[in-house]
Amino acid sequence: MPNARNSELPWLAECPLRETADEVAAYFDRLWPLLRSITGEGVRRTHDILGELVPLERIEIPSGTRCFDWTVPKEWICRDAYVIGPDGRRLLDVRQNTLHLVNYSIAFRGVLSRAELDEHLYSLPEMPEAIPYVTSYYAPRWGFCLPHAMRTSLPEGRYEVVIDAEHVDGSLTLSQAVLPGKEPAEVLISTYTCHPSLANNELSGPLLAAFLYRRLAAIERRRLTYRFVWLPETIGSLAYLARYGEYFRRRLVAGYVASCVGDRGPLTYKRSRRGDGAADRAALYALRRLAGDSLRVLEFEPSGSDERQYCSPGFDLPVGVIARSIYGAYREYHTSLDNRNFISFDSLVESVDAYLAVLGALDANATYRRTAPCGEPQLGRHGLYPSLGGPTVRDESLVALRWLLNLADGEHDLLAIAERSRVPLSALADATRRCLAAGLIERVALIE
Amino acid sequence: MPNARNSELPWLAECPLRETADEVAAYFDRLWPLLRSITGEGVRRTHDILGELVPLERIEIPSGTRCFDWTVPKEWICRDAYVIGPDGRRLLDVRQNTLHLVNYSIAFRGVLSRAELDEHLYSLPEMPEAIPYVTSYYAPRWGFCLPHAMRTSLPEGRYEVVIDAEHVDGSLTLSQAVLPGKEPAEVLISTYTCHPSLANNELSGPLLAAFLYRRLAAIERRRLTYRFVWLPETIGSLAYLARYGEYFRRRLVAGYVASCVGDRGPLTYKRSRRGDGAADRAALYALRRLAGDSLRVLEFEPSGSDERQYCSPGFDLPVGVIARSIYGAYREYHTSLDNRNFISFDSLVESVDAYLAVLGALDANATYRRTAPCGEPQLGRHGLYPSLGGPTVRDESLVALRWLLNLADGEHDLLAIAERSRVPLSALADATRRCLAAGLIERVALIE
Amino acid sequence: MPNARNSELPWLAECPLRETADEVAAYFDRLWPLLRSITGEGVRRTHDILGELVPLERIEIPSGTRCFDWTVPKEWICRDAYVIGPDGRRLLDVRQNTLHLVNYSIAFRGVLSRAELDEHLYSLPEMPEAIPYVTSYYAPRWGFCLPHAMRTSLPEGRYEVVIDAEHVDGSLTLSQAVLPGKEPAEVLISTYTCHPSLANNELSGPLLAAFLYRRLAAIERRRLTYRFVWLPETIGSLAYLARYGEYFRRRLVAGYVASCVGDRGPLTYKRSRRGDGAADRAALYALRRLAGDSLRVLEFEPSGSDERQYCSPGFDLPVGVIARSIYGAYREYHTSLDNRNFISFDSLVESVDAYLAVLGALDANATYRRTAPCGEPQLGRHGLYPSLGGPTVRDESLVALRWLLNLADGEHDLLAIAERSRVPLSALADATRRCLAAGLIERVALIE
């Protein structure tokens, strides 16, 4: 993905660090077999591993805690789950594939006929080789998931079902990490860790967030504060908003939900509910330069992932989604086919590039005001202009300077100037540094 | 006209009543021969007949009453008007065709030469078979209208002219009928009854309004109040505004001038002066679904009918025009060719459908606000969500619910949500009822 | 240029005066040989000659006066400048071509080798026949400019250099002329007189301004006040803004920088920083009617001429540029090829037409309010309507009247009405006069 226009994006060339595909793959392989759910040990072990990359602050929210219209559910403990068939062979074993068990199933032990068992089976006739991913968080239920081809070939006979599980008062786990900047304004990267063995629609997100954090920490000049959070989808973001929602209303200038970032498809940007705020403009500015015409831009809609909570009308936070093949838009979504083969670790690393480019655009995107706004400054006096005038004077940096000095009126942010002038953001950022040094402009604080 | 998409329009399928073409035709045939003008007995008899369909409240405004820059003129009494030709035969008899007499003519009796008579004749050389419709309300004048072919064949000789008419202090007649709703916000249907025997540009409007009233009265759930008025064009709407203008400024959310709704042409919408208010959006939403690409949309212009008064800058009311072949846009306009053959009673009934669809869209178009706007509601808890999550859950009503709950922020009306989400208004209206019942949203009163 | 649609432009047909190309050429030929710079006698003599056409008020601003970030430089006196070659022949003589000397050069006398001289020579390898125009206002430097072909053929040997010049405390010269109108709102025409012998990018502008003043003075009905200023580029407009900037902020409704208006290219409009204010709309309205599709419209950018100062963020005045082949857009720019042959005096006179048309549109572009805004006025009562109504009444002036009376709401200016109605501005201006006379509208003062 790094191409000719990357030099126009402030941080992409600047960052000294870039993870390798192998490095990402190694973490992936450790996280893959864990039985995650919205609560429980699978999540904690996932965060332990991610904690090797990022200094995570863990937050445990007790079962029963009210979060707006919702309540934190009990913690799910699942020790074992399988079925023994008429021939005595173990099948649908959760240790073999975490998707076999309906996630958050209640405990059950018993012997059932083929027909009785079938009432608790889930499969996809239209995708006979795939195990579907099924959950039942808010209604007590048990069940197994399997390829439809396997289901139709199950013989008559007695089936012994074992689900050694319980739901106990415990807590919901989420982890955050904050990289402070020079300003109180914050950017949020939110990703979820509640899906079991699914590759694109789950593990790609938490991995991207961890490696992005590491790259960001290596960049010296950071104006904004960057907050990363790993949480269970929906109830996790609700619990997080219950704690930080008011704060975000005052502080958040942008947020992105990281999900489905590992497949080989082109980049996708789903706009925030506001549609055209700085979060959207920065993402589109950077992603268009990286992906060109292949970028897919989606309008906001209230289906999807945690952006539904961040963009609920009571918050209406500037949160969009940067993905590749977004949830629901690919056939393998929420099935066992969304696996290691479906994704590419090179793609995932390039997704980290894309996020970094977007954050670089955001970080550069301040608003400035001329200290003496009447007339142009005499650039030569400030060491910013060639002293000889003639027909051949042409200087790209002079163009950037003039646009900045003309539109530094406290109303245009740097992205607005870049859009109006067609001067690259990086050139404007350079001009900004020179003009700040010369005392010609000052930054306008938009968030106190 | 009723087609596949009508189910997306709240009231069209819901109304238990629909008049037949024959029923409309019977009323048309009784109204046709009456000699209407801006004042007088022809108007009153017209309203008497319409009063069989609608409980009319009659308002008589005395001659001489000042209405802004205008004054209610004297009442016109015309007992007879004709010419006796050189051969003793009666011609240009107002009893044969009301258009023969220049409307509002002063009294005259006398014997004239062919040439003297000709100074008082009006015909259309370019439409030699048509009698033109000519009026002289504000300058005392008498005259006769006739086909140009007849005029050129009038022989030399003596012509006896009889116009047994007078202008007396009396009153201007208008009638209204109000269907109250649950809210003070009102919708106005305005139509005129001052033209004599003209079919599309006159009788189609008053008939549509009467049958629309009857249909509307049969609908149980009406949120808004619907006001219908039958009045003489221009001076009538001015007199009405003199009485209700201030009230309308506070109460009126939409109004439509009903005129030229009986011909076989496609539907036309002429925007209000504001151009894109709720009145315009509701009309366009419904009419586009009914008429598809055949809909003609006209920008506001200050010529036309009573919308000129409603949309004068001192009022600027949200009043548009829903028509078929609008005034001036068809050749037969304001001539004797605008007659029973020119219109179709089936078309007229379908125009009533169109008005009903527009009013249904308006009535649904409230603005709502989430009672607890932070995060999504837990739909399952409110009986609004399937308890099992998996790859196959797809539910159109869920899409409508989510959009409503996301955009119910007190700023988006239901049409705005329909436009942004592309969810049909009827589905959003269903979602609204379910969410109101669950206490998740509340209506925002825009007019107190 | 005067074409079929000129009658739609208020002043173009109305003005009794139009200069001839020969008249302009005579002034051009007198101004051409003067050695202008940002200060000095060349400028004063230029203004003396222009003063024959316009009653100029001269303003002298002392050297050392602070103007925002700038300081008025010393006055440049240049008595002589030339080089004597190895063969004793005088070359690069400023009396032969004012461009030979680097403008504002410091004094120098000395004998140099070919190589030493070359360090002070400026030429254009890519245009070997052209003398470049080079200035060094803010760094002390001397030099000569010459065709590159000549430079490469200079023989080895001794060159005697004479620059009899000095920089003294003096003043910077600018001249203004004001044509008062009925209202305090002002329009500015700004042009510069600091370039030596250059035709399109300099003399065309000052000449246009002078002849435009003369035409404007001959028009009786002028609503606005017109202010013309001739000044040195950049430092002149800064000095002028230091004096009038605050005043302009309150008074200026439009301004245009007149430059590059004499060549044979099509008309160009460069928008003001605001982009779509009345100044831009009036210019585009008139210029589109004059130039049709050949009009080039440029977005504002902070390079160019004095609009950079007028449009600096502290002022943000509504100042655009009306030109033909604008600065930098033609190859001859800032070289000796921008000479009498490059321009056409017929073109220049047509540029005066264009400016006059724009000012006529601006002058007509007032905002009106109905004195009694409810309902339409009864036009007949005010002598504005035919008394007989019928199918054949069609009157273009009636259309203009109705639009004016509908949109005279204190918010639409006449250009906005023209754009919305597609009624020509001149017809609306006529309707305005009739309605003002009838007391139906009143002007809304936008500037007190």
C-alpha cells in the first residue's frame, strides 16, 4: 500500500516502527484457540496476551451493574462441552472448535434421541461446510453449531450431551491504554474481544489496535491524546460509555471502531452519524490518498458494531469505522470460514498503516489564527521569502505558506485548508511549524 | 394509479372509503350549468350542492370589506344575458353556455350595428372553435365571448343586446369545513368556486376537496387537524387570510391548492415559496411513490392561483399546488374546451388518492425524541428483538426500529428519517407505534 | 463585445460616453516610457498624466511609515543606468528600455570583467528574446536584465557599469478619486502603477480605471459611491488599508482589482476570498451575459495582486479580480514581450464595458421590502395591471413585477431575485422603480 502519495501524510513516513506480518501471525496463533465470550476467562487470557504489547489498564465491571437500558450479565464459565454419538465417538467438541457451542450456553447433561438433539442444532443449509457462529446472551438456551453436511448425516441413535458450564456473579472485563498528548482533545480506537475463533471479524481488530498503539508510542510529536479500548461488543461499549460518555462528549474529537481489518479486500470507511466532522474528513483525507478509487465509503447506518452505541443520539460522538470487508459484506462473516486462511497478515499490517495515516492527519488538523491578521506578513523579514522578485520565482512551500496565512482565521482547520487549496496536508503542517516559530500564527484551542 | 409501492404510504390502503367515478360525475353534472362568479347566487348554489357531501360552515363577507390592499367587490346578480341577431334568432345566450357573457359584466340593453357589437366581442383567432373565458372584475365593462369562427360569420345588421344584471351591496361567499385532530397543527386544502362552466380548471378542484374530506373523515387515526376551504380565487383567499392569516402563521404545517386535478395528464407538484419544508417533502415523498418518473415538479413562481396569496412575503405559508395539467400548461385552459370531455372522472378519483397519500405522509411525519437517548435500548427486554443472535438474523422491521431509535433526537422528522434511511415511511410509522408503546420515544410538539 | 443580451445589463446601454481605442492608445504611449517603481518620480508623472482624465486626490505617505507588518520604503531616484561594453558602445541603457535595470537597484559605478558583470545579469534561457522584469525592493542589490541571446553573445573584456541612483527619505505616492452616490455603501476599483514599461500587466489597469471613472461620472443615476485608487502593488494597498481598512470593513460592498485587462484573451473572474458574496454574484451575473461560455472563473487563491491584502483574514473584504489573461497565465507576463503589440486597445475598451456592466449590476442590486407584505397588491389599483382578465394576457413586465413583489422580503437582493426568477436584472430594476413610485416597496439599508 505505501505509495507515491504517502509523503503527503504526516506520520506514515515519520514512524520508525513497523511490525512484520510474522510477528502479528505469532500473536494471532496464540489468541485463536481461546474460548472468548462477552465475559469470562477467555477474555481475560486474551487481554493478558495483548498486554505483552500494550500496557493495559484492566477494568472489571461487576455483574448486575446497570448501563443505561442494559445490565452487565453474569460471567460465563465453560469447562467443557461435547456430544457423544451413537458410536461412542466424541463430536461437536468445543475444544476442537470453539464455534461448536452456542456461545453463553447454559449447562446441560443428558441423553437425547437424534430428533431431540436436532432441536438444539444450528447449521447453514446454504453454506453446508461452515459452522455458524451463534450466541444466546440474553435468553437461557443451550445448543451446538455444526456444518449442515454433518448435521444431515448424523445417524439415528442416542446422543449423550455434556455442557459443563455455569453463569455466576463475576464481572465483565475491558482494558484500556492511553497515550497522552499535549492537548486534552482525545482520539478513541475501540475494538472488541468477545468473539471466539473468528479471524477477520474479531482477532484482526484487537491485534491492529495493539500494534497501532506500539507504532504511535514511537512517534515523538503527538499533539492529541490517544485512547485505546478492548471490550466485549455492545455491552462493553455501553459499560465504557456509562463510565466515560460524559467525558467523551467534552473531549473526543474522533474515534474509530477497528473490526474486519485483516482480509484482502480494499479499505472501507463508514462515516460517523454526523457524517462530515473532522473524524470523517481526516479518515477520508488519508484513506483516499492510500487507497485511491478502491476506497469504499459507506454512509452511517445504525446497524454494525459499537459505533451504534457511540453514535446513539444521546452521545452522537464522532466515531466512524475503518475496515476492509466490513461485517455482513462478506460471505464468510460469522462462520468458521472466517479463519486464518481468510485473512492476510500483510493486509493487517497495511491496515495498521492506514490507521496510522488517519491519526497523523487528525493530529496535524489543528486550527490556527494569525497573530496580526491584517495584510500579508512581509515574509522576507521573517526569513520566509526569496528577496529577489522575478518571473521565475516558483516555490511550492511558498504556496503552502500563503494559503495557511490567508486561511488561518480561527475557522478553517488544516484539513479544510488542504481541501480548499489542494496543498498536501504535510506541506501545510510544515508551513504551520515555520509560522508558529516566526510568531505569525497561534493555535486555537477548540476543546478546553 | 394504486400500485406496488402504495403499501409504503400510510393512509392509501388504510382508508375504508373510495368514491366511484360515477358518483363524482353525478355531482359534476349538477354543478356544471351554474353561472358562478366571484360573488353571487351561482356560488351559493354551488356550495349548497357540495354541502350534501361535507358539513360546510358558510362565511359571508360584506361588500366593501377591506382585505389588505383589496376590497370585497359588490355582489353580481345576472338574471339574463343574450343577443338577438338580425334574423331574430337568440345567440350568445348565457343560459346556453355561461362562458358567453364576460363574467361580472355590467347591465346593458340596446341595439347595435355589427361593428358596434364587435367592440364588445372576445374570441380566439388561434382556437376558432373555442369560447374564451373572460372576466372584468375591477373595471366596469360588458361583453360577450364566442368562437372566432362564429364571430367572423356574423352578418351585418342590427343586434339587440340584453344584459339583465346589476352589482349590489351584498357579500362574498366562502365555505369551510374542519376535521379536528389530536394536535393543533393544521393542514389546509384550498380550492376555488368562482369559475362558471369550466371542468378541469375549476370543478375538478371543489369536487376533489369534497370527496377527500369524506375519505379523511373515515380515517380513525388522525394526528393533525384538516381544514378545507372553498372560495373565489384571489379575493377569496385574501379575505380568508385577513381572517385566518395570523392563525395560519402559528398553526399551518402544510397547505395545498387543489386545481386542475381532473384531466388525464400526469401528476404535478408546484413547490411552496419556501421550497423544501415539510409540506413540500411530504408531497414529493408520496407523489413520487405514486407517479414515479412521470411526476412533474415545478419550482415556486408567483403566478398561478391562490398560492400567490398564501405565499406572499408577509405570510410565506407552506402552501404548494398538487395538480395534473396545471393552469396555463394545457391548450384548453380558460376556454370552453376545458369541459366534461377534457377530464376523466377516473383521473379525478386517482387525484383524490394522491391527495390522501400526501396527507397520510404529513400525518405520519411527526418528530420524536428518545426518552433515554444514551446507547441503544436493549430491544429484547422490550419485546422488540429476537433472543438468538446468528448470521441469519435479518429483519426489515428491525432495520426500521434501529433507524428510528438512532435518529429520534428531536431534530429529524419521520420524513427526514425515511429519506436518510431509505426505509419506507409506513415501516417507520409502525416502528414509531411500537416504540411509543414501549415508552422508548416521545413525540416532540413543534407547534404549541 | 456588446451583444444581444447587453440590454439586460442596466448601465451598458445607458451610459452616454465611450472612449475610443485611439484615445486610450494616446495615453498609453505617453505613459509607456516612464521609469515607474514602487516609489519615486516615475509614479508621480504617471499620476499627473492620469490626472488629466480624473480629478485625482494625491496621498503621499512618508518613508518609514509602518503599515501592519511592513514599512514604507525609501524613495528611489534613478537618474541614469547603463553599461559601456568593451567596444565602447552603450548597452543595457535604462533610457532605451526601463526593464534593463533591476528595479529599485542601488547605485553602482565600476569597471568589471565579463564574468564579474555576469553575476549581476538576469535573463531567461527559455525565452531568449525577452528581457525579464526583475525587482529587488527589500534587499539592497543592483543588476541588469537582458535577452538571453544577447547575454550569451557578450564578448570578454572590460565593462563599465553606471547606475546613478539613490534611495532617500521621501514618500510613497498613491492617488484616489471618489464618485459619491446616494448611499454610504462603496465600491472600490484598485489598480497599480509601479511597473515600468509593461503593457498588459500594468498600464492596461490604470488606463481602464481612468476611463471607467469618466464613463461612470457620466451616468446620472448612481446609488453607490465609487472609489478608485492607483497605487504601487502590495506596499501601496497595505498603506491604503492602514488608512481605510476599518472604513472599508463597514462600507465596502464590492471591490475589483483591475489588472491584465488589455490583451485579446477572454474575460476572467477571480472570486473574492468569500467566494459568493454580492461582489462575486454581480461580477458573474454581468460577465456571464457579456462573455458567455468563454468566461473563465477562478476560485480565490492567496497569490496574485492586491486582492491578497484586501482579502487577508483580518479584512476579508469582498474584492475580486476582473481581468483577461490574468497574471502568470500568459507566457509574456513580466517580460519585455508584454508590450504594445501584445495588447489591443479595442480589447481594453471592451474591458471598460465589462467593468461598467458589473458596476451597473452592483448598483441595481439593492434589497427591498414590501411596505404591506400580506397578499399581493391589487396591481390594477396602482396602474400596474390590465383590467381585463383572459387567456391571452401575457406580459413580461408583469412577471418581473410579481417576482419582485413576492421576494421583496428584506432578504433577497435583486440579483438573488434575478437568479431565482430568471427575469433579467434590468427588468427587475424597472419593476423596482415602478413599485417604489407606487409606494409598494422600500429599500432596506444594509449599511448604515
